[in-house]
Amino acid sequence: MNKNTTTSTENLYHLNGKISVKQAIPFGLQHILAMFVANIAPIFIVAAASGLSTADSASLIQSAMLIAGIGTLIQLFPIFKIGSGLPIVMGISFTFVSVFCYLGPTYGYNAIVGAVLVGGVKQLLGMGRTEKFAQIMAAMGSAFFTRRICLLGGGIMAVAAITMVAAAAWLAADRGAPRRRVLAAHLGFAFCFAALYLFHLILYNYNFSDLEGLALKDYDRYLAPYYQAWMLAMLCLLARGARERLAQLATGGAAAVIFAVFCWRGVPAAGFWSGADSLYTLRADVQNRADTMNTVLGWPDRVLVISQGDDATRWYYYRYELTAQVVNGFGGFYGRLGETQDRWDSDFMNLVESENWTLYDYKAVCVPDTLVAYMAEKDCDYILIDRADDYLQREFSPLFEGGLTNDMPATLYHFEGADAAVPFKLAAVAESGVE
């Protein structure tokens, strides 16, 4: 790396840039203060909550700063390639502060230390797994072999194809360091993929509902980009080594294999890797419908989106595509005016007649009167009926200008108020042939 020897403010943005002492002192103090606050704030919070003495708090702060300094030095000056070689400041985390603020006052600071040690060992050994965790882990293991992720099939087929390209790149590279680079890159991608897979196992267990987690919601969307990047990296390494005749043959062979897969499985509609997945078609459909609604809507407007039978995917897409504020729905029971004790805040909702309905997920028991009351409560300006059903057609039609049908196109209605004879007036209609 070239070092900058001139003293200039521009050098503040270079790793080895040289600046004057007059500039270095205030900028250095600024960084030191930022580093200290981020490192000692969690300790102050936990120590105060746990009732630690001044001496114990000081000891914790010293220990944290020492370890943070060692980690920062390793990042700045790598040891056996461990470290980035960049001025990355390592420190402690705020992640568990709220948990520690409960454990400390209740059981003492020693319990915090013990909980960290025991929890780490349990996570490492997989002890104490819940039934949900075990089921998701089994689903993730099965999905790697059975869930279609690319034109060839499941993840195992994708990894096999990538490994074949990596082998071709290894053969095409010169002996020695170039081949070692190919091998290291492939193994590095494999290790990171294993970490990514483990991360999504934890994600599905803790961040998704039971139904979504067990169904591995959006599994393809989360993992397909990594497979694509891995394949592209190996293809680039193969092309880099394509100098000699053998390398050219290997590159031609890889291109022939890709062409053969396209002929066998069909040319993908959404990219070179995946098939014509309905996810992309669905996004395009929502975008087309939203474009029509946006001719009426403005950013200050508040819109309640109803899409019967949706799994919240369309609702989330509308949040991105509409030039308005999409209002959250509710869950639970709101079947009588004024009775909100069994209702809770949610995001998306399917309107149902009773809690016994099993046709939809994200159920919200709602009747015409409570829908109008909810619109008024949330200060909504519009309601978007993206998809209707028999229940909406039968019970809610009198509220809407022109009525509702179960096969109606996406329609935007303006909310005229709870006292209006017809609360919802037609504002825009978006035709679409995609379901």
C-alpha cells in the first residue's frame, strides 16, 4: 500500500495518510472519546443495575478496555493473517444489556457470568433445544437436499455445480500460489455458507412465528443470492486462469454445461440462476397495482391494505411500493365495538368472521362496524382492497361504493368518515391478470 507523505486533510480518508499534529490531536481525541463511550456505557448500565461497588465497576471497565485494545491491535496489525489490517475498533456489545439488567439485581453479578458461560456451552452442544428448534433444524437439513434453489434443484445440486466449476478453475490455474488461491477461496465460501446457514436456523427459530419458521418462509430469497455470488466468484477465477489451451477448454466446457442446463430446465425469467419463480412475478404484480394507486396517493396519506389469503408477502411489498403510509392491522378479536381487550397490534391481517376459521393465517375477527371504527381510530385516509373473498363480498359490500366481489381487481377507496352513508368511495382501480 502506498503511503501518503504530504500533510493534507485528504489524508484523513487514507489508512496511512499523514496529517499535521494540529489536526491529529483533535481528531484523535474525537475517536478516543467515541471508543470510550461505546465500551464503558454498557458496563456502567449493568454495574449500576447490579449494585456493584466502585472498585468492582472500575475493574470491569479496565478489563473491557484491555480486551478491546488487544482486539483492535489484532485488527490493525494482523497476526498470521488473523485481522483485517484496517483501523477497526473492537469493543463490547449492548446486545445483552437488558437481560443482564434483570439478572444482576435479581441474582447478582456472579449469576451473569455463570449464565454467559453455561449458555455458551449449551448453545455449542445443542442442549436444551426446544421442540420448535429441533423441527426447524430438521427442516433446514431437509431443505438443503429437497428445496429447489436453482435450475438444477436443491442446495446440494448447487454446491455440486459450484464445486465442479471450482475444480475446473483449480485445473486452469498455474501450479503453486494460483491454485492455492482458488482452493482457499472455495473453502472460504463453503465455511461462510455454513455460518450463514446456521444464522438462518437461529433466525427462523427466534425471529419468525411458529408457522413461518417451520415453513422456512423466504428460504429461497435469503439463500439464493449467496449461491449466485459463490458461483460467480468461481467462474471469475476460472476465467482468470483461461490463458492456456486447457484453461480455454475448461471455460468452454463450463459454458457448455450452463447452456445445456438452460436447454434442459428452461431459460430463467428472473436471472441466470433461478427459475421463473412466482416471487418475482408477485412483486411485479404488486408494483403494477401500486403504480395505479400512486396516481391518487401522496406521502401524508394513510392506507390500510387488505389482501385476503395473503401470507403478508404482498402487504410488505405494498409498504415499499405505495407512496403513502401503510397502516398496521391487528390480530385477535374485534367483533364488537368498544371491545378491544382481545385485540393486539399486528402488521398484516386477514379479515375473518370467527376465531374458528382455519382458512387463513394472520386472522383478525372483524365485522363491518369495527372495520369502520378501526379506520377512524388509526386516522386512515384510504383502504386498499388488494384481494377480496366471499366474506368481504357478503358482509362488507354495503360499506363500499359499487359493492365488493370475490374476484374484483385491486381497488382503492377513500374513507369518507364513520358517519357517512357509504364510508368508502371509489378512488382508483388497478387491473391485473396475475394472481
